[in-house]
Amino acid sequence: MASPRPRRLDQLLSACGYCSRRDARVWLKRGRVTVDGQPMHSPDERVDPARILIDGEPPDQPDGIVALFHKQAGYVCSHDEGDEQTIYDALPRRWTDRNPPVTSVGRLDKDATGLLIMTDDGDLVHRWTAPRQHVPRIYEVTVDQPLDALLVEQFASGKLLLPGDDRPCAPAKLELTGTCTARLELTEGRFHQVKRMFSGQGWLVVRLHRVQFGSYELGDLAPGKWRFVDPPAKA
């Protein structure tokens, strides 16, 4: 394993969300940052993050964040402050203070639940959401009336056209799991895609729950909770 890359102290403090690079000098002056037990004073000093303590604790994920989060219904996937609760209200405040800030890979509707991947790595966000990457997303879906087995073929055809779109959906795998329930695997993430796929054929989605994104599965992660994971291997 390669040795950790030395980082400027001011850059590290800013990247991890403790303070701005401008304010790093104040943090150092107050003795809040030590390396091997010794207070540091120069913001441009380069050090190994593994040797640093900030307020007596190791820095928070200095190599970047990749985490799984179990979104609950009623939260929106937005950084905008307003009357609605956002997913960031349920996550550590320092994550949004990082530089760059942590964001979700794609979104889930306000009433949808399940797996979101959170990261501060813009390259990973692009890699997971770019249409040409065909990253699988698996959902558990409940609709308002009994499902028709013909939907399986329609969704898999690659010819299903969403209302308002001029390009058909990529082939999707639909498995009927009950009278009004199904498991749907997509390889694209269009706006409200799952709901529009069903509504265009006459069904209203009353529950939408994502259980997998790429190789990551929600598993037994409790609603409203998160955990760190290793980033995916680069192709």
C-alpha cells in the first residue's frame, strides 16, 4: 500500500470541513492541531494526515467520503435551505462544510426511501451517473392495482417511451413479486423514471424503495442511518 500523500495543513482542515483555509491560521494559533503530539503553527506545512490530531481526534476521513445512507420518506435530496427537510439534515454537519461538500449520487423522490450513496468525490459522482456507464439500480415497487405480466416484456423491450420523452428507455428487468409488488432493475436514472414507467402504462406507484445501486446493497442498514464503505475499484 502506498504511503499517505502529505497535505498542507490549511488544505486538509478545509477539505475535511473544520474551517476555511483562511481560518486555519487561527486554529493553529490556538493549538487545536498537533502532529505527533506537537502543536503546529504554519498552515502551509505539509504533513501525513495519519500523524495529525485535530482537537485531540484524528481528522474525519481525510482521503474522502464514500458512504451508504438509508433515506427515509419526507426528505428531499437538495442542498437548498428552506422549509423542507433535506437529507443533509440527517447527516453530519461537517459533511456539507467539506471542500468539496458531500453530495448524493443521483436522487430519490421526497416520498421514496432506500439507498443513497454519499460522496465528496466529483469524479465518482460522474462515473456512477453518466448514462454510458449503465450502473444498475434496483427498486422495490408497490402500485395501486394488480400488475399485468405483460409489463415484464414491455419494460424489457427497449421500446418503452415515457410521456414527454423522445428517446425510449433502456431495457429494464421487471420481476413481479406479488399482486401489486415488483422488483425493477434499471441502468439509467431519468427524472421520476420509475413512477413514469408505471404511470404511462396505467399504474400509480404508491411505494418506491431502492435496495441496490451498482455493487452496493442497502442490506440491514436502518432508516436514517449511514456507514462508510470503500470506493469502487476503477475500471
